[in-house]
Amino acid sequence: MLELLDHPVAPIRATIRPVRADFTAFAHLSSARLHSTAFQLCRDWHLAQDLTQTTLTKLFLSWERAVDSDNLVAYAQKVLLRVYLDHRRRRSSTESVSGELREPAYSISPELRLTLLDALARLPVRDRAIVMLRYFADHSVEQVAAELDVPITVVKSQTRRSLIKLRHMLLTERPALFAA
């Protein structure tokens, strides 16, 4: 039993250094080619740098398995391709930042907008969520029902009731709200 506890630590550390040296040499020699391939895939210089870095990280983490492959460069290219495809599958890869705010301009009066937001805040949480999703996020009744995990009839009835409540709360502001 004591023999298991008395294992030498030095040989383990000695094997780590050659692995790091081998990987460092490979990364130094192949990073330019990987970066070029990544750029050809995505046509974005900065994204190509990110993809190359992720590829090299994945290679380092599986270096012992990668080194046993027949063609290490082809293995690295395959990892790069999979990293690129993973990136494309993510929803964030297709999102773009627009220069303008999508919120409509309230040219009539900013106070009116604040009044409307205050009235929405006075609704119960689920009613507010339904109204916001239906009219501010422009979701269909089916989408709201799926998102809130409620039946479609609940969304329809709660929307109707919430709009009635909002009309009563905004009775004094009604001419300004519907004058356009």
C-alpha cells in the first residue's frame, strides 16, 4: 500500500516539458497556415484569429491523442473546420449590431412614454409579460404561449384583460396616445 503512495513526481514533470516543447514547436510552425485557412473560411481577420486560437487550445488539450495521428497538420485542419462549424451553429455568429436603436422615436412627448411604462409596471407580472411580448416584441399568440408555457386561450384572454386594464389606467392620456 505504501508503494502506491511513494510514486516519483519527477518523471511526470519530465514528460510534461517535452509535450509542451513539441506542441509549442508545432504551434509555431503551423499557426500561420491555420490562420490563413481560418480566414479563407470566415473572411474576417479577427474571427480567424479567434478560430485559430481555439483550434490551438483544443489541440493542446488533446495533444497526446493528436500526436498519434498519421498527419498532424491534417488533424489540426480538421479541428479548425469543426471549430468554425461550431461557431457558425451558434446563434451569436449571425447577429449583427445595428447603429440605430430599434425603439420608435417618441416625438410626441417623452412623458407620455414614461406614463405608458408606468402603467405597464402596474400590471401583474404575467400580464405585463404577455403584453410586452405581444406588442413590444411583436410575437404571435402561439409564440407567447410557447415561451410562457401557457395555453393559447390564456394568452388571448390575458391580453384582452390587460389591454382593458391599461385603457382604464391611461384614460386621461388617451387623446395623446392615439393622436398620430
